Amino acid sequence: FLFMFDYRSVFERKNPVGLVRAFKEAFAPGEGPVLVLKSINEEGHLAERERLLYEVAGRPDILLLEGYLGPAEKDALMAACDAYVSLHRSEGFGLTMAQAMALGKPTIATNYSGNLEFMNAENSFLVGFRWGQVPPGCAPYRPGAAWAEPDLHEAAEVLRRVYLDPEAARRVGEKAREDIA
């Protein structure tokens, strides 16, 4: 499982901690799957980085890859993953989700925001949510504004389903490739 994010795109909005928690609920250490979190611009966001390091501590099956990659290396990382995941609280277009789908990757995402312009129940794995509020410190988002709180228990179930039934996940990924094309 792969997730790529930029700390400058508002850490709370991208919600890597929620993804780690869902992965930890879904899989025991060493059970088989690996979660790769690829980030950039962590140097300006040390408190958020420390929170993420704390969440992944003791889990050798959760890898943090920090810093910039060249275009070829970034594309190779995306091509090498078995599935892409974004448990975001809010999203613009959702470029990395679209890129993964264009490669035929099973893609798991919050059933909310701009990604719904190209994601649906036939071409992706959409995770339910409840309404939450933007906390302070998430500029440019106004504190108290509404955004999604993805259902992490449901996300854990989806992660397991994708892992345990790779053939069904592959079919959804193929539908994604067709739709994006």
C-alpha cells in the first residue's frame, strides 16, 4: 500500500496518521502487507513529523520515505505498489489517486471531495466518513469549517479485503484504468 503527500498541503488534511491507524488495525506486524508513506517538505513541519514517527514506531511493515524523488523514481514507486490509499479529510483534484488509477492500481480513498469527480464504487474502494471540523492551525482552512473524518474501522476492513482478494482488487484497478483513460 502506498500513500504520497506533501507536508505543506496541510498534514491534518492529508491525514497520514489516520491511514497508519487503519493499517495497524487491519494487519498485525509481519502479517505480510507493507505500508509506504512517501512525503516531501517534512523539514518545515517537525511536530507533525514527530507525530507520524510516533505512530509508526515498532512497525517495521510501515516505511517512511522522506524527501524528493526525481520524476522517474516517483513514477517507479507508484508503478511498484499493489494499491494506493488516501484517507484524506478534504482533497482538491486528487492527482496521486488519478495517477494510481491510470496505472490500474486498486485505489482506496475517502468518499468525499474532489476525487469523486473520477472515483466511484465501480472503479475504486471508497471509505465512508462522518463530518468533522477543521482544527486550529490548518491554514488556509478556517477553524470550525466542515471536512471529512474517514471511518478508520471501515478503512481497515477495505485494506484487508484488497489484500486478501487481489484478483477482485485487480478487476477494480482495471476498471479504474479504463475510466481514467
